[in-house]
Amino acid sequence: MIDLSEHEANPPASDESLEALADYVGKPLPMHYVELLKASNGLFAGERFSLYTAEDLPEESDNYDVKAQAPGYLLIGDDSDSNAILLELGDDDPPVFMVEQSSMDPDEMEPVAEELSSWIEAGFPLPDAEEDAEEDDDEMGGAGEDYEDDDWD
């Protein structure tokens, strides 16, 4: 059984919602993903991860053209910023990836977890946003440094 007591969970997804989602995807849904939706149809894990409901996922997926941009992947949520969280279809315990919502390019996907089940058990951790910001600052020559108000006088 999946323990979601540390997160803002919802009631379970209905069988009808899961069937409609599987029809939309056109492939069997990964077993561990179905178990997650049966434990909570959508959820908020801290301020970092939002799992889409079975009913909202098709619209979100269509908004980002996931079927065309990232065939073989299933959009399941976002990081409450500008990154999508996806599963690679074809396995009951698929790997989890993160990519910018504006891209959806599989070549740009960052691995989050080798298995969905271990990611769930770990509490849905995502790569550190501060680490990513520091890397961006380094690439920009430190342009993202914090400045005192006096620095701009």
C-alpha cells in the first residue's frame, strides 16, 4: 500500500477515470502509476510536485503536445515551476523524468528516478531547484547573484 500521509492527497481515481485515461494513452498504464492514482487521484507533494488527476491529464498532455513531442512518454505532473514530470511507457515500474514544459524533447529529459515505485517511496524528490539555478548562474557568468539595494544606487 502506498503511504501518502505526508502529502496533500485526494480521494482515489474511479475505475471509469482510469479506463478513460488508458484509452487516451492508447497503451496499458504502468501498474505502479495505476496504484498511485488509486491511492490518490492527483496530489501535492510539498511545494515541489503536483500529480495530475486522471481526468486532468489528457488536457494537460494536449496542452504540451506530449504525444507528438515525446512519444512513448506519459505526462503525470509538474514541479509547480516550468518543468513537466513524465514516465517512460512500456514497464509496470517505469523510470521518471523531468523536462522543461516548453521543450518536451526526450533528448533534454533529466532522469529523476530509475523506478516510479522507489520515487514514490522516497516522497517524490526532484532535482534541487537551487542547484539548477546555481548552474544557470555559472553558465551566465554569475548574472543571477544576489545584490544589495546599495549596489544599484
